[in-house]
Amino acid sequence: MNKIKFCFSISALLFSSTLLAQDQCNTTSECKNTYGSSATDCANSKSSLSICMCGTLRCDSFGQPTISYINVPAKIQAEDFLTAFDTTPGNQGGQGQSGNVDIQTTSDTGGGLNVGWISSGEWLEYPINITSGGEYQLQLRIAAPNASGTLSIDIDGALFGSTLTIPNTGGWQNWQTISSAKKNLSAGKQMLRLNMLTGEFNINWIDIKKVEPDTNNPPVDNVILGKFNTTKDLLLAHFDQKPDLDDVHAVAALATMLRDSRFKNVKYHAVAGTIGTQGGRYIDAPQLFNLAFGSNWSNASTNWNTAVNNVTQKALATLNAGGDIWVQEAGQSDFTADVLRAIQQANPGINLKTRFHVVQHSNWNEEMTTPADLTYVKNAAQYNKIADGNSVGNGTPGFKTNDASDWAKVKANINVGQLWIEAQRIANLNNSSSGYENPAIKAGGFDFSDCAENAWIFGFLTLRDTKAFFNEFLSNNVAASSKPSFPHIKSGTSSELASLNWELVENMSDEFNDTTLDSTKWQAEPKGNGWVWDGRAPGLFTTDNITLSQGSLNVEVSELNQPIIKNGKTFLYKGAIIRSLNPGQVGWYYEARMKANATEMSSTFWLMTKETDKTSEKKLELDIQECVGKVSPSAANWVNGWDKIFHSNAIHRTNAYNPTQVQIQGQSSLTEKNHSRYFTYAAWWKSPTEIRFYLDGEYKYSITPSVDWNVPAFYQMAIETYDWNPVPSDGGLVKAGSKEERTTRYDWIRTWKIKS
């Protein structure tokens, strides 16, 4: 592998004989702020001899960088990168910057240079300065002789939209412009990175445009999902189920995706029995299809012609309304060929070559298709042969594994568990007798390799394998709908907790399945009933941003219409606080399934004794979870990582009896952002001297309070501003974020006590 290339100013290229002074950093993020994303570590960070490292080399070996940020909106020439990584030595095009990135002269309109000879794993970085926050979209000028290329876009390490697939433009110098999804960006200096997931294409320029709102046509959430337009396109999912049982798992996997909130507007129709010329036994699975798709499927195995007619009518309705058809070809193409013929006969004017997209990952499926039908489909439709979904690391996800470790959580999932239980039952029952014994299913693992086609269509090519799939889709974004009779405890862990006989405390539990907040359980007004706090400036607690929908309690943060001054303090942003009307007691178990907002404001779940309670000398606060959605650029150093953290406090607050506050903390770092999915945060107030904390049903740490914790306490769900993680002066994501980014969601809150 070649070294990372650094492209700084001329002064930076003149290496100094004396390196920078020691004690350069406290955190890796400080190094990244100085040297860009090429900085990989703050070595010896806890000593006075800390050094910023760029891979195996000191970053200051390259000289102190002088970075010129590009003000955007702007069009950036691809060759004007700051840092880059290229997998081959030397500049094969011989133009532009020296080094390993391959640059050549372009024949595109306007002339100039383009980056070429692109391979998988390479990347280019550009320092940009967003001059004003708001919604942005990127356009890329690309050329490719085939459709094998893919890339993703990062802004400061966060994925910008879904994976982009490079179309076949007809040649290395035949240029087209492709567009990313639209996304909100905060004002300020940031790093744009193009990650080349697979190669074989050229890039001329990147145009970063600010999207001006269309007052006549308000935006629709999640209109474009990968390549799929959710307002008008139709997904056809064709499964053969003969003789390989991977289709059975693929049905369950597709249904899991469709239950994700991002897919709520996806129109689809599934077809069973789309077989070709193969031998073996057909595995009928009507109960599975009913669980997965309801009535939205056809059975070609029982009546081929009826299924063809049904699908043809649905496809024609979509095409005539201006939408495109996307086929997940999880079987052979004989059925698709008949549908295409029927469409052409009904409306020969439709250009199916550009509007009917067939996606196939399997060579075997092609070989088992009637040859004339396969030729017809390739000629009549826009046919996409993608890399095999049975393997990882080839440009598409590898959704096949012998690893059975995820089955427990999959089958326990309240949204899709029954679906997967039925899929496993059918697969295990028939695997040895269908005519092909699937080795992954035999080993107890998973095989939904056909869903690599869905990942390609909907823009999830960065998912590597089955574990990544379940981390992405299994209950992460969809509120649960049913209420269990036991706390959420991970199987095989927390044996003491699991051995107890728990019962639900109804007046401190809620599934939030109604349309209004239950006034017998919750208080949304910040003041009243003994409470006096209405927010920490500049965040004011309000009530008009609290809603219930789709089975969750939602708090949406935003900028106030105008500043509000209260008690000499200026409030600029809306937060909220919801409190329980009933208190919790020692010995109880407290849990919430929460998805944090993605802004600089907080998402929390905690308990508090009443501020005006005169019955106790103690004023106690028990923070079960406290996090932020985004670390502010001006945050204190210790705040790094607070957007992916499980953090708890036991605070003995000051009052007339206690002149000095005592705070005892516990925390555990996460591998994912708190806003990336729903997490279950919980605490067992086991005794006055021990509080145990749980993440997704698994024990993480305990806190021994400074005083006996024995005063009844009330739930608090506060979405607030912090002085140690201030909202940027331009409002940051609190102002510019999408509605989803600005919303904290509580799927449910449950309180448990041990039965007498």
C-alpha cells in the first residue's frame, strides 16, 4: 500500500529540521482539527510528550499544514484535493499534482483535468467551509465504461446520503452528472471525503449546492432512498424457492427492511414461485409470505398467468404515473420476461430500457433461466448484474454466514421475530430434502444473499455482512408495538435480575400508542405540581413540540420564532421536559427505549426528587442516560464522545442541608451514535447504597451513591441545552437539521417492581 499523500501549501512542503514542540495534543480529535482526517492518533496523550500521529509517521514530519478552506456553495475540481489515498504508485496520467493520485487531461465540456484510474479503497479529501447552514446536495461529474463503480460521501466522518452507483456513461470520457441525496449541513469548516467503494470510473468535479426551499412544493421526507423514488417507484420482489432455501431467509430479510421507518413510503409487490429450468423441489411458504407482505403478494407457483397479469397491471399503473420499476431478481428471469412482454404489448411506447430495472446477483440464477428469456430481459430492460451476495468484500454485502449468534435477538424481536421464527422453521424442515442442502442453513446460520440486490437498489452497499444488516434494520428505527411482561434483559446475562419475579408498575409505564400524552401519568408543562425549572438558557422548555405518533413519544427541538427573555436570560431554542406524576421507589427497575436527536442538544432519561419537597433533607438526581446528539465545535475537550455514550450520574445536590454538591458518575462508550438507532437504557435502584445500570438489557456498571438513596423520585425526560456543549452561533443542527435529526423519540418507558 502506498502512503497517504498530503497536499499542503508550498511552505508546508518545506520540511523543517526541527519538529513541533512536544505535548501537542490531549485527544485524537485535536490532531484531526490541525492535520485533517489523516491524523490517526494522539500518541502518549496522558503525558507531557504527546505527539499527533498520521499513520506510522509524526504528522509534523510533513510540516505544519496551512489549509485553505473552500467556501461553499462551490464547484470543486476533483484534482484540487487536500489529502488523498491511492492504491498504486505514481501519477499514471502525469498531470496536475505530483504524487500517487492519477490525474489526466479531460475532454469534458470546459476542459481541464480529471481524476482517473480509480480503484476500490481509494479516497479524496477537500476542506470546505459551509458559509451558511441549510440543506445541501452534491452533484458529481463522472464517466465510466460500465456500471460497476460505487462511492460514498462523508462530511466530517458522517455519511452524506446513501451509496452512489456510477452508471455506464458509454466511455472513460463520456461525461454525466449524478446527484446525491439532500441533507442538512451546519455552517463552519468541515472535511469532505469521497470514498471509492469500487472503482472503474473517472471524476471531473464536485458541485456542492445549497437547496433553496420550494414554497409551492414542500419537501417530502426520504423521497430518494438509494436509487428508488419513494413517491412514485415500485419494487417487485421475485422469489423462486426452488431448491435453495436462501429465498426463505431473503423473504424475512426484505420484510425486516420494509418495517424500517425509512421504507414507510416504499411501494412493493412480492411474487412467490418465479422458477426457471432448475430441478429440485419447490418449497411453498404461504404463511411466511402472509407474515412478511400481508396480501401484497402473488403466487406464481399456483397460477403463473394470473400472477403475470396481476404484476403487469401494477407495473403499468406505476409506469403510466411516471414511476420506475425495480426488480429484486431473487430467482430466475422467466417470470420477469413474461411481465415485460405483457407491458410492451399493452403500451409499446414505454421506454423500458430506461425505466424497468432488473437487478441480479447470482450466476446460477442466470444459468437456470430459459436462455431466450434471459436474452429478452437483458435486451428489453435495464439489466444490472451485480457482485454475488454470498461473499463479503466484493462490492456488495455478503448476506450469508454459518454464524448463528444473532438468531436469539432476531427471534426475540417484537417487530419481526415471528417472521424469522417461521422462516427458520421452513428452512430447517426442508433444507435436507429440497434437492439442495444450503450449508449456511445446515450450520444454523443465515443466508439471505438475494437481499444484496435490495442493498444495491436502496443504497445500503456499505453494509458488510449479516451482522451489519441486523445492526442497521433490527428494531433500530421502528417503534415497538407490543408490551412484554418482563424487563428487557439480554439472554444469558444479568442472571440475578432475570431470576426475580417482576411486575409492571402501570402508573409509571407507557407504550405511547395513543395520540395524546396520558394526563394521568405525565406532565408536559415545565412548571407546576412542585416543579419550577423551565430550561437552561438558551434552551427553553415548551410544550407545542411534544407529540405522540407511530407508537412513540417525540420531542422536536428547533429555533424559537424570536428570542424570549425570562429572568434576565435570553432563550433562543425550543426544548422540552416531560415528568411523571407518580414517583418511583427503592428496589424498582427503570427502563426506556430511546432514540436520541442528532443535534447539539441533549437526550436524557432520569429520576429526580421534587424541588419543593420538604419531607426530606436530600435533593437527589439519578441520571440513567444523558447524552448529546452532536459534539459542538466549541465544546470542552472532555465532551468528545458524548454523542456515542451511555452516561449516568448520582448527584446529591446542594440545598439548605447540603452546602456541597457531590456527583458520582458511571459511563460506557458505544460503537454507534446515540441517534443512530433505538437503545434501551435502564437502571436497577437495587438498594439505597447500590444502583446498577444496563444497556440493551446487559449490565454495564454500578454506582455507590455518596448518601443513602432512599427518597421517592420522579421521571424526567429533558431535552435541553448545555453550556459545556453550546449550540453554535448559527443554530447548528438545532436550526438546520432535518425533522428526524431534531427529534428525540421514546418508544416506551417501563417501570418494574418485584412481586411480593
